[in-house]
Amino acid sequence: MVDVSARGVKGALIWTLVGAPLAALANLELLYALVPGMCDSGRAAEAGLLHAASAVTILVAALAVVSAWRLAARAEPGSRTRVLARAGLLVSAVFTLVVIAMWIPVWSIGACART
């Protein structure tokens, strides 16, 4: 696990609470902007790599918040930091599932499928 200091706990919590939704949003926006060019150049498989990078980014944030949660549990059981860490884990889990849900059509149908 990543060992964080007291100052790092707040950073990990902020990164998870704000960073996970931003990573999912960035994933969506980048795919929206890049997929037409990827399809025209025949590199549609790279869309899956962008999904994977977004999912890994969110999971790294979740690992940081797990470390922060453990540190907060040792320091102050039942503290606000611990509650925020639980919320951060929930946010990370939800947005990891969101990125995976956005990945499924790209994987099963293909990024360049047109109607």
C-alpha cells in the first residue's frame, strides 16, 4: 500500500472524490474527440487502451484512499476523514464501473461501428 502522511491523507481523499469522476469524464471526452481519427487511420484498438488507462487511474486513486483510510482508522476511529475515505472508495468503485460500462460496447461492437 501507499503510505501517506497526514497531509497526504487529504490529498488522497480529494484526488479520489474529485479525480475519479474527472478521469471518467476525461475518458468520455477524449474518446469522443479521438475515435473518428482513430477509425479513419485504422487504429480503433487504441480506444480500448484509453479505457484501460482511465480504469487504472481510478484504481490507483482507490489504492491511495485505502491507505488513507487505514491511516485515519489508526489515528482517529470514527473521524470525518474515515467517513470521507469510505465515500472516496464508493466514488472510485462507481466510476470504475462507469468506465468499464463504457468499455463494453467498444470491446463487443467496436469503436468504429456505424449505424
